Amino acid sequence: MMTKISPRSDLLMLVLFTAAILTMPIWLAPIGAGYPDLLQKFAIFGLFALGFNLLFGLTGYLSFGHAAFLGIGSYAAVWSFKLLGMNPIPALLFSVVFSSLFAVAIGYISLRRSGIYFSILTLAFAQMSYNLAYSVLTPITNGETGLRVLQSDPRLFDSSSEASGPLISNLFGIEMTGYSGFYFCAVLLIIGFYISQRIFRSPFGMMLRAVKSNQNRMSYTGLNTRPYTLAAFVISGTFAGVAGSLLAVTDPLAGAERMQWTASGEVVLMTILGGAGTLLGPILGAGLIKYFENIFSAYNEQTLHAIFSFLPDFMEGAVVSLASLFVGEGWHLTLGLLFMVIVIFLPGGIMEGFNRITKLFRRRPSRVGKRAGHSHSPASANAAE
Amino acid sequence: MDAIVLQILNGLDKGGAYALIALGLTLIFGTLGVVNFAHGALFMLGAFCAVAFNKLIGLEQVVVDPTKTTAWGTPLETRVPYIEVWLGDTGTTMLNYSVPLSIAFAIPVMLLVGYVMERGLIRHFYKRPHAEQILVTFGLAIVLQEIIKTYFGANPIPQSAPDMVRGAMDLGIWIGFDPGTVVYPQWRIVYLFFSLSVIGGVFAFLQFTTFGMVVRAGMADRETVGLLGINIERRFTLVFAVAAVVAGLAGVMYTPILPPDYHMGMDFLVLSFVVVVVGGMGSLPGAVSAGFLLGILQSFASMNEVKTILPGIDQIIIYLVAVIILLVRPRGLMGRKGVMET
């Protein structure tokens, strides 16, 4: 993991990653996550977090309004379905164009400031988009009901099909639901992973990391950092837009609540949980959160009673009532606690945890000198992963 | 003209709430250097102090009267709050004034909450980056609001103002308008004066007491104050608790205007942060004036005349103002030099 990075190790990583993603239906089945709806979510939110990480992990700019791009991507995709037909390819193109346009505009303004001001500016833009989508832009966004594809829409390319069933996005005849939907998302996730890997290894990525470690010094050397951060912002926004359009591809519906700032908070949490600034971390974080959300919110009082039935009666009641606070409706409580615990004890996320464990095993006297160099900068060691 | 006066009045009470929350945020930021995303949750906790107090004094005694029967033939049950049984008319009055009375209940609760929060969590985050402070307090806010949701449910719980100030008042005749043009709910006037007096109290506390002087000195130069042998951290803990009380009181008194539900804090938090930024990070007068200013701007933007020209402006005006301010006056309206300028 912390060995030298070479093109070959990168290639190996990509191949392993691809294999792992594509075989997810098999190896996730034993833990009850091997069904397509959840797998699609893993891939989509993995992509979303991957994109967010390109901004936050590399440059350190904490955007609290990234969900806006997710929403814009969704709306763009649904409009493409409405106008051009149910093929996901134009939908993806549409959302890439729109989300990157918005990202350029928002990023151009927000990136004039840094630190907490940047967070608040992005938050302000996301809230503006959310409020507008709910109120004035109702002709475009269909307000509270959410935007959906209707039989009466023009759908230039496939309006001839007389199918009366529910409208499902399909790629040249392959319906984008179930496993085919998952594989479509998975392919995009792998492409996204490849792009982000290349950015991490490129001089451009190095520049972004330099911005994170000390922007002032960068400016003193006579370098204008803004084009670099803007590029990172736009790439990251486009990733979010693609993720949004995938949400619409797997389920042709877009609602304004996707842009709410709690959604922005969720992607921050995913990235932090997995490990900001690492390649695999955000995907891991996204998967974990979606998995636990799914598992925890499915529990109710009965299932809890079934689980704890081995306990004596008087204890069972107490344990069940305590546990029921954290599952079902109370899933958000677990999420909040998890958030706090991670930030307090493991700011580097799960990947940092892995690194600490591997370090523990590698402790050999002969390598003390080498390790001392590493331990100076845990962040950079992390990033180099 | 009367419409303008009415809109200014409408903006003032919301502005009062923004100002109180922003004041607390700024106090915490100025003293501890911590960006507290859980401040909205404190506002919400205050509101639920009022709800809890109302429930507490409203506990009812069930009296079964065997001589009378209801229409269904069961013995007539009358429910009388214990407090009326024990205290008679005084009890009835107390029930009527439950919202103002819960201030007395909210102050110790919020002091305790603030103290525990600072000592238990925030203290460990002084030296950590702002991003981590934001994240941990954001997590705390989620936890607090979920706990409230578990105990009080997800629906808004309406609270009523005392009878005396429940109605509306015709303010227009006092300042020379025709009767019936500027009619304004009395409780909102109470809220306005309440928020002004709390703000005045906080400023007096900082300006005229020795404690406040030390705190101000600590805000200006923490290290030097520490070198003079003053335990500045302990005082800052109290400042945090005071900020929590201010937010809590803002919440208590706001309950008759907006029925509290568990996520009201988040809605106010985002706006209050914008208020702080517009006012200037670390500037107390800036926070207060920006609070009132944005409250008024928002109520002007929701006038029908404005909305027909610029549809949707009422939804985004505050954010729009914040964006413009941040771009043209990076320090905010009254921000001091050197405080979080980047």
C-alpha cells in the first residue's frame, strides 16, 4: 500500500479495482447486499464521493453545496429523456454539459475565497438552487412533485414505441434496471476511478496538493493557483453531475430534495469516513454508508426482538428499546454519532486506520530511520497511497 | 408608505432571531476560534425547553365524578392540571404564561448544555482545522436533533403566547396612519423588545463587567492575557455557555411565532451563518446589525410588488446578498482587519 508508486502498481490497482467492482454481486451476496438496487447506489454514490474527493481531498476546499450538482445532473438527464428519448448516453452528455457549466459559474465566484467562506458560499449557492427549484423554476423542475417522464413527452428518438408500461431508460434495447443498470453504473465508476487515478498521479494533482498544504507559498512563488482549483472544482462538479444523471437513469425521476444541504453533508461524510485524499477511501465510505443505511433502516422492533431473543427477558426489553433508538427511523442518529466518532478519533478515515494497522505489523528496528521520515507527514503518506 | 413600515416591522422579529443566533456564533468564533455548526441545534433545544416546560406544568390530574355521566354513559372524567389544583388561580396564570416562564427553565438547562458541550467536545477542537470543527459540530447537530425527534416526534408542536399579547395591535394609529393599515401581532413586538434587551444585556456584560473586559482582552490577544496569569480558557467556557443561553432564549421566545419541530435549528443555522459572514466574522455589532438588516431585506423581498418584478427573489435574497458582500467586501460589513480574512 505504501510501497513505491509505479505505472505498473497503478495498473495492477486499476485491474484489481475493476475486478472487485464487477464481481460485487458475488462477493457482497453473503452480507445481504448482493441485490441490484443497493449495488447501483454503491456505484453511483461511489462516483459522487470520488468526485468530491478530487476537490476536498486534493485541494482541501470543503464544499458544502456539492449536492446542487447532483440535482442539476438529475434534472438534465430527465430532460434529455423527455426530449430525446430514453437512451442514457445523451442523458449523460446533457448532464455533463449542464453540471460543468454550473460548476464553472459557481466555482468562479466561490473560489475567490477560501476556508470557511468558501464553504458558506457553496452552501449559499446550493440553497439558492434548492429554493429556486422548489418555487420559481417549477416549470422546469416540477417543484415538489419532482420531474418525471410522461408518455406524452416528445421523446424524439423513441416516441414511436407504443409500449404502455412504465418508462424505463434503455441502452439500445437493454433496460437500465436490475443488474444491467448496475453494470452501466459500474463501468462509469471504473472510468471515474481511472480518471481520478490519473489526476492523482499527474503534475496537476501535485499542484492541487500543493494548494492544500500551503496556498500562500504557492502565490509567493508567483503562481496563480485559481485556474488549478477551478479546474478541480469543475471536474468534481461534473462527477457529481454524472452521478446525478445515473440516479435518473436507474430511476427516471428527479426531485429538489436531492440538492438539499443534508445531501451535501452526506457526501462529505462519505469522503471523510473512507479517508479524504486517498483514491479508494471515498468509494469505501460511500459503500459503507449506503450499506448501513439500508441495513439499519430496515430494522424494526420485531426484528430486534428476534435478534436479541437469546437474552433473558428482562434484559431483552431494555436492550431492544435501547437499540431501537439507533435503527429504523433513528438511523440518522447512528449516522451523526458515526460522523462525530470518525472526525474525533480518525480524521484520516478508514484508510488511515488501515495504514496504522499495516504500520503496526511492519515495525522492525532496521526500518526505524525510514519510518521516522514517513511519520512526519501522515497526510502525504496517506495521499500517496 | 404604510406597506413599507409593515414590511420593516415584519422583518424585525425574524431579524431579531437571526441577530441572537448570529451573536452567539460570533461570540464563540471570536473567543474560541471555533466554527460552531451546532448552534442552530442550540436554538432548537431552547425552543424545546419551552415545549418541555409547557408539558411539565400542564401535567393533568384526572378526577372521576361518579354522580355525572357523559353522553356515552361512562362516568364523567375531568382533567385538571395539577398546578391548578395546587395553586388555584396562580396556576392558571402560570399555564397561560408558560412560554415566558420557561425562560427561567431554559437558562439553567442551556447553561448546562453549553458547558458540557464545550468541556466535552469543543475543547478538543481548538487547534484542529476549521473543516474538522465544522464536521464534528455538524455531526453533533444531527445527533441533537435526532434525540429531540425521538422524544417529541417529528411534527411541529404549536405553543401559544399569553392571552394578553395574543392578538394583533393597530400600530398605525400611533404613528399617524389610517386605522387598520399597520396591524401587527403583539407577540412579535414582545419578541423584538426581548431580543433587543438580550442583545443589550450581552453587550453590557462584555462592556461593563470585569469579566467581560477580560473576555474582550482575550478576544483581542489570547496569548498575552494568558501570560498575565488569567485562566482565559475557563472564562471562554462560560462565554460558550452564555452563547448557548442566548441561542436557547431566542428559541424559547420564538415558539409562539413558529411551532418548533426538530429541524428548525438547521434552517436557522444556515441563514445565521450567512448573517455572520455578512456582518463580518468576529464582529459583534456587525452580527447584530446584519441580522436585522437581512431580516428586513427578506421581508421586503417577499412583498408581492417585488415578487412580480423578480420572481423567486424572496427565496434567495439572503444568499444573494451574502454572495455579493463576500465578493465586494470580503471582510463583511464590520469585520475587523486580520480576523479570518482569507
